[in-house]
Amino acid sequence: ELQLVESGGGSVEAGGSLRLSCAASGNTYNKYCMGWFRQAPGKEREGVAAIDSDGAASYADSVKGRFTIAQDNAKNTVYLQMNSLKPEDTATYYCAAVYPPEKLYTVVCKWDTTVGMDYWGRGTLVTISS
């Protein structure tokens, strides 16, 4: 089993920055695909960014150039650095993982990958004021 716990959410003004963390615990593996998703009130969940164990990252166009996804394998943690935040970034942010790693044979790790993302954290709220 895999557990994911997000942290780092909060309230900031537009133009500010936040760094979200997603800590994985349980049966972790060296090969993985992890993604960040968000869901704003009244809207559908959307993909934000994803990264695989080789460090290949991808982003939704809406966050490209402002958000950076990164990994610290020693800490089993994936981060989402969010800069130049806008009010439309307000949402609950979730991390998710393709797990177990055998699924990676048939899954392409991209920002909009949802197939195979079967493990999710509980989310962390990000609120951006104008």
C-alpha cells in the first residue's frame, strides 16, 4: 500500500508563491509517476503537473512557466513550487501516484494522466486573493 500526504497549502495574495509537498510512505518504489491535480469549487478536477522517477516533468498550459514540479527521492517527496500565483489558481490541490509500478508499463506519465492514478492524498487548500 501507498500513502500520500500533501502539505504546504495556505492563503497568499496574487503574485505570491507557495510550495506544496507530497510525502509518500508505505511500499514505495524507485520507479514512479506522480502528479499534482487541483479542483476549484464548482469545477472539475484538472491535472496540473506530473513527474516520473527519471525526472521527466510536464505541465498544464495554464501553469507552465509559473509552477515547477520536483522530486526528492531520498525523502520520498514530490514538490510543487508555485510562483506568480493568480486568483484562478485557488483550489484544493491533490497529489496522486500511479501504483504499483507495474502499471507504468502501460501508462504515459504526463500532467493529464489519470489512468492508473489510483492512489490519492486528501488534498491541501490553496487560496489566492486578488
